Amino acid sequence: MKNKLNIISAMIIFGSLGVFIKNINLPSLEIAFLRAIIGSIFLLLAGLIMGQKISFKVIKKNILILILSGVALGFNWILLFQAYKYTTISNSTLSYYFAPVFVIMLAPIILKEKLTITKILCVIMAMCGLFLIVSIGSNNPSGSYNHIVGIMYGLAAAVLYASIILMNKFIKNLSGFETTLIQLSVSALVLLPSIVYRGNLNLSKIGSKAWIFILMIGILHTGIAYLMYFSSIKELKGQSIAILSYIDPISAVIIASIFLGETITFVKIIGGVLILGSTFLGEFLETKFTHNTVEL
């Protein structure tokens, strides 16, 4: 029961990420960099305190995949945070959860898996759900939002997240903790040159309120949530983890509605059900997704 509560808590924390991002008045690149560096430092310290062993020989054998997936993770965050800026959290989250659908579409090419009728039906379901959400966004502009652009950013982030899922399938003999720590560290290192080149990150000019939210996404949403997640998945069955993972997008929509006043229309609910339902069917009927993949 404790492990399930840890997973549920981690998913709710992940679901609240968008609300925090919207309260940080910094470019997405800077937010992603600070999240990566704070999260990696926190996980490293937590690992040392917990006596977590790091297998450097095994890491060396997987280094190419770890670097590529770490790069994908960093830019994945940038695109997702851009989605939050251009559209609602619910639109961003639901478009981002297109990632498993992209995995279904790419698996026959990369993993040589068969494209079955069930998988094709899942893709069609997801496409219909996306069409409903996009049609709502284009017909209901609000304030400074550009929903179509935001949804496109969310889908682009989903493509990168799908690539991380697929790349993690090739990582051998590494724990989820080790994989996540290396990927976060690589993300920070990869984003650093862009930060230096742009020269816009002046830590002294970041307000106290923004710092609170930045530390929260680095420590709570990255360090603590990942520790809770990876410390519990070993004790739970894959199907239980998959079911509990849907708390993330559902809580994101509910939290955004409560704290940001985002409306939940009937058509959006149908679109969300189609997208999340397609990923659910794809996972339980056909595809075995890895559960050592970094969330968000």
C-alpha cells in the first residue's frame, strides 16, 4: 500500500507542474536548465545519503544512449514549457500524452514490432481526440493564448518523450535512479552553452517568489517525485504502475481548473478520454512500455 501511495503522490506532484511553470516569468530554456541542475544535484546528494550505488562501468557501456536521451529530455522540457505558455495546461498535457501513440507508430521501424490492427485503432482514437481538442482551441481563443501553437509545442515535446521511451529500451543493467541521474546531468550540461550564449540568466534578478517555484520544480517535482517513483516501481506490477500513471494527466487538468480557472468542456473531456484511452489500450493490449522512463 505504501508503494502505491508513493506512486499516487508522485503522479499528483507531476500533475501540478504546469501551475508552477506558469508562475515563473523566465524563458523556457532557463527554467529547463535550472530544473535539470537543481534536480540532478538533489538526486546525487539523496543517492549519497541513501547509499545508492552508481555503476560507472555499466554507465560507460550505455553512455551513448544516455547522452542522446539526456539531450532529448532537456529539449523535451523546453518544448513542454513553451506549450504551457501558449495554451492551457489541459491542452498541453493531453497533447503531451500523445507520446505513447508516437511510440506505437515508431516501434515497427525502430523496434521491429508488428503494426497490428489494435495499434492502428489506438492511433485513430488518439487522432480523433486530438482533432476535438485542436478544434476547441482554434474556435475559442482566449486572451494572449495561441492554442494551436501551444498544442504543436506539446506534440513536439511528445515526440521527444517518445524517443526517450524508445531509447530507454536499449539501456541495459542500469537502475531507474542511475538512468535518471545521468539524463538530468546531461540535460544540464547540454543546455548550459545556450544559457551562456544567450546571457539572459541573471540569478540575482530572479524574484523571491520565482525562486520558490524554481526550487519547488527542481526539488519537489524532479528530485523528490522521482525518488518516490523509482523507489516504489520495483515493488509493484507493471499494470498497476500503468494504471496509476494516468493520475498525472487527470490531476493536471483538475489542478489547472481549481487554481487557474481553466474550463473543462464536454468536448475536451471526450478528446481527453480518446487520447488517454488509446494509450491505455495500446499499453495493455499490445505494447510493453518501459517504466524506467523519466516523467515529464
